[in-house]
Amino acid sequence: MKHSIRSVALGATALAAGLTGIAQAQQPDVITVTAQKREQTLQEVPIAVSVVQAETIQNAQIIDAIDLQSVVPSLRVSQLERSSNATFIIRGQGNGANNPGIEPSVAVYIDGVFRPRAGSVLSDLMGIERVEVLRGPQSTLFGKNATAGVVSIVTEQPAFEWGGQGEVTFGNYGQSIFKGSVTGPLSENVAFSLSGSMNQRDGYYDNVGTGGDYNDRDRYAVRGQLLMLPTDNLELRLIVDYDEIDEKCCGTDRITDGAAGPAIRELLGGQTSGGPDFEYLIATDRANQNQIENSGISLQADWELSDNLTFSSITAFRQYEDFVDYEGDFTDLDILGTNIRGLDVDTFTQEFRLTGDWNNRAFFLLGAFYSDENMTVEDARIYGADARAYVDILTGGALALFETPLGFAPNTFYAEGGGTRFTAEQSDEQFQIFGQVDFNLTERLVLTAGLAYFETNKEVDFTNVIRTNPFSDLNLVEIGFAQFLQGFGVDPTNPAQVGAFAAAQPAIFSALQSASTTFNSVALANGGVLDPGTGLVVDPLTGLPLANPSLDFFQLGLQPLGALTPFPNSVESGETSDNDVPYTFRLAYDATDRTNVYVSYARGFKASSWNLTPDTRPDSADIAALRAAGELAADNALGLPTVVNTAEALGVAGNQRFARPEITTTLEVGFKTRFSWGSLDVAIFDQNIEDFQSSVFQGAGFAVINAGEQSSQGLEFDATINPPAIPGLTLNFSGIWMNAEYDDYAGAPVVTGSNIDVADGVADGRGDLSGQDVAGIPEFAGSFGFTYMREFSAGEAFIRADYQYESEVKLLDNLPDTITRQVGTLNAAVGVNLDNGLEALLWGRNLNEDEYYTSGFPTTLQSGSFSGYPNQPRTYGVTLRKQF
């Protein structure tokens, strides 16, 4: 793989040299970007950046941020089980998903304002001037959550001439989209713009349970702007926006059907979601609710202090509310009766920048950024009326065997209404100062040095916890050991008898202790045999038990929502304070007036993230002190001051509380060349991620862990060709080759019960992926397209198409190797733009009905089953637009 990258790099360099030699005097189109927080042309910015212009957004029917990945191969946006649960990934790096405490690695900005939650950027794109995708660490200038890159969305400013447009779209699945905007002057120094959109569509998933459809669209947005020029050297831009989403999302397919599937369908008479055939069928007993309200106000001021000095300020306040009532057992049975989460986030940000040009020799930027975010999470996971019957079938009625001996009333375990509720609050205060200097060493050689100081302080209050879920608190290791002792005539509740047996039979006592922490699957793999008389896995030579059959309940994931220790407490402060010094160093050389080359080295930093789900656990090193203080699992689900459950007894309960800071360093070499009939940008990078913050759903909860180290090497290219022999034709080619592997990733989420999982003797869904390729990152991803425009007497007509390709790759680390993803999607459009401002577009996306999974997960409470999120099926429609 590395050899192929070098070969392509050498070929691309040779091509660039040839193109430079035949460059003509004709000036190519100039694209303006603000990738370095100042206006520059795309050609002169020595950064790997992709720009999607407004024309492409309109002609390709790119409706929202998720659609952007169809024209930017290095960007992936995956939508999971709810409308707001989208993850932005650049160069294979990204996180966030549906754990509200894990912040994304890709920072998203709209008009210079940071959006802390992916759900706040999912409204339809309207009035867009361009979208910039900056690849690689951008923490020096963009600070918070930019270790993988930045997606910057820039909207159109108000104009001092009257204008606007109206747009209507009708498509399959009953889709109707209405957009409109108007702009003009209010006075000689004040201009305004007002835009709005409404998007409605039926779902393409049919619910065979309660009926209805899933994956619909029901969203609208409105944005108003004022552009004020009170003096010749001061510009103010006020933006107010509001958008709302109310949808049922998202459908899943059952890719692999474990033993639980037949139990649900044949014994309980339930239905499960459709199989891996992309029939878009789902079976649920209630309709999902996804309700999002997102609003904000920002004021940007740009004040020219002199011809060479400008002061800028961006002040913003944003509110984000996200409520989800999600059917989480993926059946039409009432197994998980309530599964809701409410998220309320208030964010204030302030940025100051001072930019200047010193004697045409150096351009400098100095700035400061402050962010204050307050978030409240309301969460409830409650068992339904069918939970007990379902688990009884899976376990052969074994729940009752635990209840009476342990002093519980019959039908206590998995009783309807049992589960977990909590409220968590997090405050996140961040401060950053930053600076960057572009120094002209010669007329053609520029040295860039950027440095920042980053500090963030988080405080979490996770004390309002209510739990009625005693089965998850049982210590199955202790229970199994007690059963072994009883088999030898020893009363496990009598310390004297236990001590006497241990003294008299130390070898047997030690063997029983070892067996109590060993899984059946591990013992069988190590030479144990099943004794049909006792049902135990035993040593064929001695007949002693080698495994604890009670641990099968743990391996099956039947102890979810386990003992939950509130914090802060006497041991855990619930606070993190992080600081770092991100930096950027770069040399850029203009080889010709049309070609420049650059080499850069950058460091990105993302602060600690907290696990704000019911799976948050104290660090292993703190458990003893918490138990001594009487605060371990202080909700007292078993009526005891402290609880030692199975996970703790196996030594796998800790290190789920928060993830340490994430650091990315990237060495990059690239060149950009422009010529009379096209352009070519190439970047070669070597990226290292230290302590990548991983939050992965394991079917019964989230595994939060730092991946010790991940490295990747890659090559990106972006080319535009306008063949001189065919006027009006534009060809676009872009792609990325990438090889990524884990250098150090012990304790990674893997398939429960797999060889890599049980290698440590514990079937807990954790294994060592060190030295393995990173799942989900294809060796090659590319976008290939063309646009042909032809003028006629009344305007122009065009036809465009693009083909998205991704080579086959394992979907996720915690899914079987057989569950892969490969993309080959065709999009196309044909339209006319008339001189009178009328435009018509006939479009289709996924015309070839390509089928692949965007992501997946171990199916909730159904060990051995795996589900996936299918891509959107073929959609098509017509758009009419009137410019005035």
C-alpha cells in the first residue's frame, strides 16, 4: 500500500511538471476561500482544502450536509439511529456519534460560528455561497474539536441591490421542498436578506409492526441577515436563524440473525427488522420521535483600522434542543419499553482577530477565542412488558433460579418498569489564544508559523440517578463460585466452612476460583469437555469444573444498565482541566506563477470527553477507594451500601468514565497547479493519532476508551479538466488512497465471543487490535464526474453526472469480518438556465440503486445478531427555480 502511494505520488509530480510546462497565459477561474481566516484564492492557500461552490450545490441537488460527501471523497457523514446522530469523518478520523459527552473530531462552522453538535448543522442548505472542507489538524486557528479537520459553510451576504429566488422541488416518496430568499437595501448603509426552506417527504422504510413509515423528512428553517456599513471602514453582519426537525428515524436491517431472532419470531410471535436484502422493512411497536430545535444569533464586526490592519469580532449565542424517543430493541415486542434522551445545550462564543500586512513582507493574524457551553442530558432506559418473557426464553427460565435463593420476589428480574433514569449536567469553558505569521523569505518562498495556547475546563454532575435493575448488579462470579462450593458440600455463606475447605483442599479450592471467572467458550477452546450430567465444562482428567455457566448471562449481554456510581463523589471530582499548545509550521514555494508546492507539519488537540450514558463507570484505580467510602454504586439497587457486579469481579468494569485528550500530528507534502484547461491539487500525508477518543455501541451499552495510537498514510488528488477540443465540458476527478492501522489499541471494542475477544480469557467484547487495519477506512475512495454546458439563444442547458466509489472494507471493528461496505453510486442531473432567471432541473441520486451500509452495531439485547443502517435508495425529482 505504501509503495503504491509513492508510485502515484511520483506520477502525479511528473504530471504536474508537465502541466506547468504547457501552461498558457489564460487566467483560470479564481475561487476565494477563508481557510486561514482571511480571504485568499484556492491556488495560494497551502492547505489541503476542497471547495464546493453554490453552483455545484444547486445543480447536483445537494440538499444537506450529509449529501456533501458525494463530491468530497475524503469526507464521510454517517447518520445512525436518530436524525441528529450524524458523525463527520475526514481522512478516516471522526467521532461523536450518539454519546452526548463525546465531542466530534471535525469542527463545523457556519459563517464563522462554531457548531458544537452535529445535529445543529443538518438543516437544508439554503443561500450557500460555498462550503470549504479543510483536511488535517486545524487546531491552531480553529481550536475546539478540529483534530481531523474543519467543515466551514459560508452563506451569501445581503446585497444592496434587490434580488432573490424561489425554488420548488417535487420528488419520489412524496417529497416536496420549498425554498425562497429575498435581499435588498433598507437604506443607503443597511441591506437585508431573508431566506427559508421547508422539506417534507414520506419515509422509504415501511414499519411492518405498528404501521407507518420511517426515514421521512419533516424539517424547516429560516434565516435573516442584516449587513450594516455605519462608516467607510466598519462592516457589521447580524445573523438570526432558526430550524426545526420532527422526523421518524432511522430504519435498520438485521444483517446477521443470532439465536435471539428465532426466539422472538417463533416463540414470542414477534417480528424483527428485514434481513440483509435492502427491502427497507422495519418492525417496531412504537414510532420513533426525533425532535430538534436549533436557533442562534451572531454578530460579526470587521473594522479596518488602517490600510494594513483589520480588527474582527464574532459574537454568538446558540441554543440546541434534541429530544429522542427511540424504539431500541428493533422488534415489535415491548422489550425495551422506554428509550428516551433529551439534550439541551446553550453555547456562547466570542472570537477576536487582528490581521495585518507588514510592508508586504509578512501577513500576521492574532486572535483569541472563548466558549462557554452548558448542557443538560435527560436519559431513561426502561424495560417493557415483554422483557421478562424474552429473557426467560433465552435463558431457559434460569432467572427464577436466582431470585428466591438471593431473597428476591418472583418475577423481580427484568420486570416491566425496571431500568435506569438519570440527569447529567456538563459545563464546558474553553479559552484559546492563537497567532499565525506568513513571512515572505523571498518573492516565491513563504514560511508560515502558527502557535496557539488552548485551555478547557469541564465539570460534570451525574448525581440524579434512579435505578431499579437488580439483575444487572448480580456478581455472577460469586454466584458461580458458591455453586461450586455447594457441590463439594460446603456452605458458601459459612466463612468457617469455606476456610476449612480451602485449607484442606488448596488445589481444588484454587481450581474452583479459577473456574468461577472462566467462560464456557474459553474452557471448551482450551480442552475442556461438557459433562452431560451436570452441564458443566470440566477437566477430562480430574472432572473438576473449568468454567462458570452463569457467566453466559454476562456474555449474552443480559446485564445491561449495570451498577451506576454517581459523581462527583469523595473520590471522583467530575472535573477535567486540559491545556495544550497546537502548532503549524509550513513552507510554501511558488515554482511558477501557476504552481506552488508546500510542506507542513501540524499538531491538533481535542480535550477530554465524558461518557454521559448509563454505561459510565469509574476508573479501575478508583474502585477500591469508592468501595471503602461506601459510594460504589451508591444507588443501592440491591439494598446494599456497595455493589460488586460481574464486570467488576472480572476486572473489566472500569475506565468508562471519560476519554483522555486526543492529539493528532500530520506531516503533509502537496502541490497545486493551474493551467489554461484545468487544475490539479495533490497532497501526500502521514498522520498519527494519539489517544483517539472511541465511543462504540456494543449492543447493551457504550464502550468508551482511548485507542492508544493510530497511524495512516495517504494521497489525495483533486483535478478539474476543461478539454479545449470540447467547449463547455468540465471533468472532475478527486480521490484518496489511504492505509490506516492501529499501532496500539488494547481493550478495543470487538465482536463478543470472537477469538480476539476471548484471547485474554474474558468474553466481554474487548480485544487487542494493535497491528490491525482500521475498519471503515477504504483503501481508495473517489468521485468522478462531468458537467457539459451548451448555450442557446434563450440561455444555457447542462447535463452533469458523478460516480462515487469506495473500495470494499470491513464496516466496523466490533462487527464480523463478513459485514463490509463497498460504494459505487451514480448521481446525475439535466437542466436549463434561461436568461429570464427561470431554471429547471431534472435530477436523480443513486440512480443505479447501489446498496451498502453506512454503519452498524451489535443488535440491542440480541447476542449474535448484528444490524446495519442501509444507504438511501434511489431518489429522483424535478426542481424549478426562479431568480429575480
